[in-house]
Amino acid sequence: MKTSHSKKQLSILLVTTLSSFLTPFMGSAVNVALPAIAKELSMNALSLSWVASSFILAAAITLIPLGRLADIYGRRIVFLYGASIFTVASSFCILSPTQSFLIAARAIQGIGGAMIFSTGTAMLISAYPPAERGKFLGINITAVYVGLTIGPFIGGLLTQYLGWRYIFLFTVFLGATIIFITTSMVEEEWPENKDEGFDIFGSLLYAFALFAIMYGFSLLPTWNAGLLIVLGVLCLIFFIFQQLKHPFPLLDIRLFLNNKVFAFSNLAALINYCATFVVTFLLSLYLQHIKMLTPYQTGLILVAAPAIQALFSPFAGRLSDHFEPQIIASIGMALNVIGLVLLMFLYNDTSINYVLLCLIILGVGFALFSSPNVNATMSAVENKFYGVASATLATMRLLGQMFSMGITMLVFALILGSHPISEANNPLLLQSTRIIFAILSVICCGGIFASLARGKVH
């Protein structure tokens, strides 16, 4: 009996770790391939941005409803369907004849990705006792950083020598492997909430609210953007009140109202991703346009942060099993503030070693924050809420990423305006970059207080 249980744990660790590697690998690899995709499918800058945004938007909108469905019908089945949808959508991406087809396929990929996000962490948490969770969450999060680290290199090699479609062929192979292991080795679990109903109206209201807010951010700084964001916020407020009255809510708002650890852990995650997501994007522009480095040289430098994160995440996860996650995660957030503040002082003649130092500080900070924060969030709820808690945390990540890009695009629109990113406009690019890092530093300071305010878990 003990051997069977160990095999089950190992199989769940394997599929969740592979799935945690899959999506960040694909995202970072596709970013390298965007110029080649644009050339082949005749895409302009706006349509090209939707190749990335359609995935994030579709995933963020569907995460919470799919997490709820996983709690009702079983996490394994939702995870399996998610891996299948993701794999089929990847094959659609390979065959894409037009830009609209590719964007639609990426949105379907996002829905499949949401089914994986909303169940993977919950399955892993359920398989291991509380004393070991931090260690295995650390392994899981390491897979994310490994995906982020090798994605640009493999994506660049595949794009240059075989073509961008081979990136999606690689994800089809990996997705098929996940499906095979899940069907043959992972046992179906007994749903925690199988007798409860599903809130369809709440799902639609939530989806519209999130779409309006996130799409509104992509249109900033126009008036239409402001109207969409206000409408989205009003719908979100209405959604909260509707959920408080529903007998089987999509998202149990009382988890936030009555569970300080859960509420502040999610807030800290939102702030952390908002403050750090665009660092790689901005430094890529800085290194290539101002320091005049090649994409290959830029990739070698930018690999520093995810490599450090991959190295330190298992250690941070184990620390959070023995010490309070609020302390470890808050130290990580403080290091992120230091890294962002240092990046405010980038100039034309700033040395590459300075940039590397900033990335190493941010890498250590993110590693110390991420694993303990996930451990605190999931340890703060009962088993029956694991699916929704996992989906909520993933939604915070995606919302943070979209807000991070929204802040960046807004500053670019105000400083750079319609000017192209060129050597003549490098001073404007540098000014924009420093302003963005200053804003993100202030936001990240708020994250330290949110992390400390969560209270004790152990």
C-alpha cells in the first residue's frame, strides 16, 4: 500500500511539473519567434501583440470558473481535458494559415492552459502532507523557471533553422506526454463538492468584468479604455455582492473576508507580478536599442534572473516548511524592491555587470517570495477549496502581468507617443524605462506590507 501511494505521488509530481514547464516555455519561446510570425502572416504591431495577449486574456477569464468545475467534477478530469485542449490548439497553431486563425488558436490554448493552471497546484497539494508541501511546490515552481530559461534559446534555434511552427510541434509532443502519463498513472480522486451547483450567471459576469478591465488596459490612454475599465470594475463589484448571496458561489468571497492569510497572500501575489513582469521586456529593449547588443547576447544576460529563481526556489520552498512564509516571502519582496530601485538608475553608459547584479537580486527575491507565498495560500484553505484557491492564485498572476503591461504601455504612450523605438528616440525610451521602474518600485513596497499583514501559517 505504501509503494502504491508513493507511485501515485510521483506520477502527480511528474505531470504537474511537466505542465508547469510547458506554458512558460511556450510563452518565452513564442516571444522570440514573433518577428518571424509577423513576416510570414503579414501582421502589424497591434495584431502581433494579440498573439501573446489572447492567451493571457482567455486564461485569466476562465481560470476561476474552471477551478470551480474542478472542485465539483474532479481535478484529474479537468486537468486531462485541459492538457488535451492545449495540445489540440497547439496543433492548430502549427497549421495556422492566417493571423486571425493563429490568434483564435492561441485563445483556445489559453482555455486549455487555464484548466491546467487551476488544477495542477491543487493536485500536487492534495498528494502530499502539509510538512512536505513547500519542498514539492519548490520543485514545481523550479520547472516554471526552467521553462522561462530555456524557452528563448530553444525557440530561437527552432525558429532560425526549422521555422516558428516547430515551437508548437514541440508543445504538441510534450502535451501528448502529459496526457499519456495522466491517463495511465494518475488515479481519479473523489470530488470534494460533487453535490454542489455551478453558478453560470456569476461565471458570465466575472468573465465580462475581467475582459472589460484587461481589454481596457490594452487600449490606454484612450477614452474608450477608461469607460471599459470603469464598466469592468462596476461589474466586478456587482459580481462580489452576487457571490455573497449565492448558495454555491463561483468564488467564495468569504475566503477573502474571513481568511486573512488567504486574502493577503493573493494580494501580495498580484502586486509581485505587477511589479516584476515587465522587467525582462524593458531590459530587452534597453540592451538591444541602447546598449546595441544582439538578441543572442541579450538572451544570455536575461537568463540570469530565471536561472537564479530555478536555483533558489526549492530552497525557499523547504524554508517555508520550517519558518513562517510571511517572513521569507516579505524578505523576497524587499529584495525585489531593491532590484527595481537599482534599475531606476540605468543610463547609456551603465555597465552590463550592473544590469546582471540587478537581475540576480530580482532572481533571489522572486524565488524567496514565490514558493513560500504559494505554500501560505494553499495551506490557508480546506481541501475542498484547493481548486478555486489554485485558480485564484493563477488569476492574480495573470492580472498582475496584464496590469504590468498596462502601466508600461501607458507610460510609453505618454513619453514616446507615436515615435518609433529608434536610435534618435533612445533618450525618450530611457526616460520611459526609468519612470516605469520608479512606479513599479512604489507598487512593490506595498507588496511588502501585504505580505507581512497575512499573519502566521505554522
